[in-house]
Amino acid sequence: MVTIGMNYKVLPGKEEIFEKACLGVIDAMNGIDGHEKSFL
């Protein structure tokens, strides 16, 4: 198992764009064989 944590400072007014991008990455990762869980 690999656990990775990340910390981002999001520019004011860019929160929605950032969250949508992260959710897109999570969605793509869900299709990877062996991937178990990702969350924002």
C-alpha cells in the first residue's frame, strides 16, 4: 500500500476550478487496476 498526502494553497476565487480538476484526477485513478481509494 502507498499513501500519499498533498497540501495545496489555492488562490482565492479558484477553489471551484481546483476542486473540479482534483475530482477529474480521482475519477481517472478509479479506473487504474489495483487502485482502492482516493478522496479530496
